[in-house]
Amino acid sequence: MSNIISAQQVRSQLGYVELINKLEHAFASDIETPLRQHFDIPNPVSERETTLLMMPSWQVGEDIGVKLVTVVPESYKFDLPSIKGIYVLINAVTGEVKATIDAPSLTAKRTAAASALASRFLSRENSRSLLMIGTGTLSSELIEAHCSVRPIEQIFVWGRDIQKAKQVLKKISHLPVQATVVEDISEAIAFVDIVSCATMSIEPLISGTWLKPGQHLDMVGAYRPDMREADDECLLRSRIVVDNLQGALKETGDLAIPLSKQIIKPEDIEADLFALARKDTHFLRQPTDITFFKSVGHALEDLAAAQLLVSKLEGNS
């Protein structure tokens, strides 16, 4: 196996069912992960900063992983994706580099898998429709991941650019679903069981007044404290779960802003994926509950995905 793993290899090798199962096992394991380092660096040709993320994680006696990623919100000016970077997987015993992996594709896969894992814990088992808000790289991955854990039959896609939304439909054309582009989020929400949102919005895109009992919200964007995808009413009407409590309280405006205003309190967050995977918390959903999952990303997810990927390429799984 070459120790340089391309985006194409990541996409072809990592199937969602096995990746979701791998993440659930990882959240219940002894993997250690310090809080990621997050630096905002002025960008002289953009209105918004370039963000540098450094995300280490390790499993004693097994592997060390480090991801270096840049996020450039206005990358469209350069006709480039907003997320770029590399992932390095290292043997924790010998110190040997086992693989270098395309980070954006790995990030997309593990992020979507984490959302699907949360959906498996939180959404109604008979959820059959999904609204995807956002048209970036993650959108088609999130749709496919959610379809792998719930019997989704109907997909709606919203984006500020209708042509980009139509491109998302092409990317998911292999799925056995009916897919439609929509122009109004508030109207589409009335028809769906699951709402997934992955954008770089500063202002909330979803109003809590639009929600209906029984829905599940999968909030993936808003990776900075000044970004929001959901308004205060969404949180007040929902049962809140995050991927990791430590990061979620500080890194995303979807939580940090309403926490700072005392709209919600830290104890309003019922669990994170660690507690659910380890069965420290048993989440019992009532039919009318609205559930709200906030993903901020966690280096454990990258390490687990990289381990699965390398194992598959080596023929060990």
C-alpha cells in the first residue's frame, strides 16, 4: 500500500455503514483527544479570516493521528474548496508514518458519519424525508450518510445558488430517493422528518417557529463562535445533544451565543456522543420530541476513519 492516500481512495473505500459503526466503537473506546487548536489568521484579500485547525488524537499502543486543515470561507474567489489540508497517521509504538491522507475527503466522510450516528441515536426510526440546507462538499455526503441509517425516500435540497443545488442532486442520483430543489426553507421544513444544515452562515437560517413535533435537526456548519444556523427558538424547543461537550460549548455560535445570553444553560445539553456510545446516558425519544444535534468535529472521528481506511487498503478488513 502506498502511504499517500488520495481523495478518490477515501471516497471509494469508506462505506457509511461500517464507518458509522467504527465511530460508535471509537466514541466508547480509550482514544485520547486534547482540545483542538484553532487560529484565525487575517486574510488580506477576503473579508473573513482564514482559519487554521490543528487536531491531534491517539490510542496508546496503536496509532497517533494529526490533522492540519485550513478553512477559507471565501475560497470561491480562487475557485477552490473551502476546506484544504492533510492527515498524518503514525504508528504510536515505532513512530513510523503509516499514511498521509487527503484531509478534506476524510473530514467529509467522518463528519457525515458522525451526523448519521447521532441520527441513529436521536431521530425517529421511521424518518423518511430529509431537507439538506447547503450545497457544499458535505451536502451529498450527509444525505448519503443519513440514508444509510434511516429509510429516507424523499430529499429536498436548498441553497443560495439553485444551480449548485441541482449539482447536489446529480451527486446523489445513485440513491433510490426522490430528490427536489426547493427555494424556501420554511415551506420545505413543514414536509420533512430530518433537517441537515451545513453552511457558513453568520445569521440563523432556521427559525424554531417553523419546526414541527418529531423532527430531528442535524446542525453541522457554524464552526466558529460568530456563526449561526439555528435561532434561539430552535434550541428552546429541542432536546440538545452534541458530538463532544468540551468543544461544542466554546466553538460554535449555535450554542455559544445563546449560552452567553443565558437563553440556554450548559445543563440543557443532555448528552454527547461519548455518553451515548458508552451508554452512560440512555436517550429515550418521545414521538413529539424535537431533537437537535450540534456537530463541531472531533479528532477522534478522524483517527477512527483513518484507521478503518488504512486497514481496508491493507486488506485487513
